[in-house]
Amino acid sequence: MTLPAKIPSARRISCHASSSAPSPVHQTGKEGLHDFLHISDFDKLTIMKILDRAAEVKALLKSGDRSFLPFKGKTMAMIFTKPSMRTRVSFETGFFLLGGHAVYLGPDDIQMGKREETRDIARVLSGYNDIIMARVFAHQDIIDLAKHASVPVINGLTDYNHPCQIMADALTIIEHVGQLEGTKVVYVGDGNNIVHSWLLLASVIPFHFVCACPQGFEPDEQTVQKAKSAGISKIEITNDPKEAVIGADVVYSDVWASMGQKDEAAYRKQQFQGFQVDEALMKLAGPKAYFMHCLPAERGTEVTDAVIESSRSIVFPQAENRLHAQNAVMLHALGL
Ligand code: CP
Ligand code: NVA
């Protein structure tokens, strides 16, 4: 096959960056782009705007309309150093539904910090992709990724927090309760990454957040102080779940042993006696209380089968909202 002597200029492959739309390879700063690492990196107006956008794009997708393709021609790298079902599927599907292509990188593909340094991964992936989503163990890894990537980085869960989950939870509460502001959310269980994201949301949007956990399993003290000193929300950390749930709009639960702590599961099961969300606890909460759980749930451990299957349980609409909340987070991250 002989090559044409002259390729028409419009089709000629250039070795230089286009001046109108620079490829991520040539990006140096993040002007107009935003990492999404902690809820508290944003003000109330921005969080509410993202949630409004989530509802808007959700309605569009639910109507069957597939003409909104803001991610057309864009690619996303998804790094997972821990297992996932919801996060992987909702990010990959959401990005595809809005026109983009997502690439899954599992624990064996990257081996963050072992096969390669995080700062090298960040720079290499920035050359191929328009956005990076990552689920990692150490929180410092997501900070390092964001620092060295020239494209936006989205936190898909770390040992410290899970901001995308809490955006989906906020959207779900707005849909079911009518608003987030002024509601009483009572988390029962381990003071873990989910609780930290609730606390960071409470430092931006006013509501009443209570964490009822066994002694010794309280959330990070600095994060509690940050939420309290913001002076926006009422924050309570207690060891009494029965007292805590009274008047709740939402009773929220999560596993007692998070990813990375599964070898402590038996010990934790003993320590968390009295912290299971069962029908008696939901009765104490009152008839208006919804039950939420970020999932995966260990039925019969932190929550009973009856509660998760009850008419007050909104765990599946909550899980579905991961996709819609994250679509809006990605739109914001890309400045679209
Ligand atoms: N809630 C949540 O993040 O679920 P996965 O661990 O399945 O992604
Ligand atoms: N706290 C749980 C949340 C899972 C979505 C964990 O980190 O395993």
C-alpha cells in the first residue's frame, strides 16, 4: 500500500498540541477542573448545585433520553486497590451513558506504591485520560494522586472517607424527606470513613448528625472538631443508640468491619453488641424514620433482614443514586 504524497491538512496528524482543545498530555494546571476528594473542599452553594444537577440529569436519563453526551470523546481511568461493586459499576455505566469510555484498573493492574510510585501513576494516567477515579487504602494516596495528576481526581473511597457515597445519600434524603437541611440523620455503628464524610458534609450544610458507636470506635476526633467548629450543624457522638435514634428522619448503618479490617470481624462483632439496627430500634426511631445503608450489608450483623426488607428501607434507591450523584460530580470535576 502506498501512502498519499500529501495528507489534506484537516486530516494531518500533528505532533503539536492543538491550541483550542489541549490534550491532557499537555495540560499543566487544573484551571476550570476540580478534584473531588472531600465534601468540605466545596461550599454549600457548590454542593447544592451538584445535587441539583444530579436530579436534573437523573430525570433526563430516566425519561430514556440519551442525547446528553458531555463526556463524548473523553476517557476515565478507574483505579481500584480494594473490591467494589456499586462504585465500579455506577462510575463506569454513568460515564458511558453520558458519552465517555471508562477503563477499569484492578489491584493486580496497578499495585499502587509497590509496582510503581503513586506520583508516576498520576502523571502517566493524566497523559491517557481526562479524569481519574480511585479507590485506595491510605488517604494520602488519593491526595498524592490529585497532587501529581494534571486531570481531575475523584475519591471513590479511602480508609478515611467516601464523599461520592455521601453525595448519593444526600440526593436520596432530598428525594424522600424533601430536604437535607434541618433533618436528623442518626448513624449507628462504627465511626468509620462513611461517618467522616457525613461529618464533612455537616460542616458545609446544616442538619443534625448523630453518630452512635461503641466506646473506642468513635470517628476521628479532628474531623469531629472540624464539623463542630464550623458551627453549622448540630453534631453529637454518643454510645447510646436507643436514645440517639429518637426522632430520626434517617437511621443509617454500615458494616462493623470495613475493607482492610475483615480479620477483626469476630472481635468487632462482640464489641458492637447492642448496635444492630433491628425492628425494635427502628420502632424507637419512630414512624417517619427511613433506613439507609451504603451497602454491601452483612444482614444479621449490623442490620436485620427484616429492617433492610421493610417499607422504611430506601437502600436500593440510595444505591441507584450513586450513578446520578457521580454523574454530576464528574460534570463538575470536568468543568462541564
Ligand atoms: N457503597 C459502596 O461504595 O459499595 P462498593 O464497595 O460495592 O463500591
Ligand atoms: N465502611 C465500608 C464502606 C463500604 C462502601 C468500607 O470501607 O468497607
